[in-house]
Amino acid sequence: MPVRPRETLPTGALQLDAAPLLSQLGGSVLRSAPVDDALMSNAGIRALIEGGHLHEAEGELALSMQEGRRGTFVAGRMALRQAMREGAAASWTDTLHTTPFLRTLRGAPHLPDAVTGSVSHKRTLALAAVASRGLTTPVGLLEHVGVDLERRPTATDLSRPSIATRILTPQETDWLRMAADNPLREREAVLVHFAVKEAIYKAIDPFVHRYVRFTEVELDRPVDADSGEATVKLLLPELQTGEVAVRAQWHLDGDWIVATAYSARAGELVGPNGTRLR
């Protein structure tokens, strides 16, 4: 069943204009959608399909999932469609209402070749980003985007073991000592690192097609900043040639950490008609 345009979609409480890394490229869109009980039930998903707000194949995939996973998948696809609907590239709309956005073998959204997209979700909120592949960026031609969404830690979380030893390189561990005077700030700094790395992994996964260890990417960023761009050092053997460049950003948004990243073919040139010269 084709998907009909929807006039309004719940967009959550995120102030997504605070994430300029993608928006400054032009034609890139970041949108969120809340997860609610209506997106988890058989009746709710059927109603979305029958109302033309969810492609039938997407709905069938959701119905095949355990009920606890349905809501986040559906919310993610709704945020993804909203982002694509608002995108500047007219070619996106050619398939927007007739094509299901299912999943690749690596779990990413399966999108038209001209589009790159990424989805992240937690129990109550989903986030999606889309962009036109081939956009000119400061580091080359855009290939892939990645997003990650994490809930900010609270004092209650301090009773749980830290993930720092699993995700930080030795250099990053030294960096973290600057936040050691405040346990909650330290915990949040680690989680921001986690989110930024997750976004980066999604942006580079189409190049490497494998699980990337957290210590294969190293970040440098201010410990106590609420937003900013991280300096990214790729330690993966596949990406040591310098042909792929990555930029990544984060911002604190209410109760949430929002991380975005994109990968580009470094040094590629673009001709007058937009074709790649090398």
C-alpha cells in the first residue's frame, strides 16, 4: 500500500537546530518522533498501514518483531519519512510514498541510492537523519551519515558500572581524568564519547562492513562543553589511506545526548555538472 503524505508528525522535544553539522550542508534533515503504545500494538500498526502513514512492508516487518521492539522501529521509520519529506532533493519524493524503507544486512535503513540515512532510538524516542549522497562538504563528497541518541545520566546511574574501560583508548582515558572531580560529569563525558563513536560507526560502516571496536576510533573534544565538534582519529586499518574523512558533533538537548556524523570521500573533485572527477 502506498504511503500518503502526512500533514503533521509528532517531533518530540528535541531542539535539533542545535546540530548544525548536517544542516549546514543543505538538503540534510534531522527529525525525531516519540515512541508510544499505539505504535506497538497490532491494531495501531494496522491503522498506520491502512491510513497510508506506514508502508505495508514496513508494517509487516514491525508486526514480525517482539512487541517491545515494534514501537521504536515504527517511530524510527516515521521520523525517517518526515526527514525525507522535508529534504531539499526533489528526487527523494519520487519513491517516498511507494517504497518501503526496510533494513540492510547490516541493520541500517535500506534507502534509495541517492540518499543516505541513519536511525537511532531509545525506549521513548526515535531520531533519524537523511542527506543527499554526493553533497559537497568541507572534507570531500558526502557518502554516509550516522546519528545516535542517548539519555543523559542521572545520579541514580552512578550506582551502575561505568563503560569507560570498554570504549576509551588510553589517550581518551587520560583525557577523562580532567572530569574526575565530578562523578556525574565524568559519567556524562563517557556517554557523550559513546554516542559520538556510535554515530561515526554508522557513517563508516558501509566502507568496512564489520563490527568496529570502540578503540578503533579516537576522539578529542572539550570535557565540559554542552555541544561542539569532536576531532576524529580513525585507527581502523581499512581507513588508513586517508581517502575517507569523518566529521562528528554532539550536543546536549534536555534529557538527551544527540550525536551526528558524516563520512566523505576526501579530496574528490566535482565538475560543473556535479559529477565526480576522481
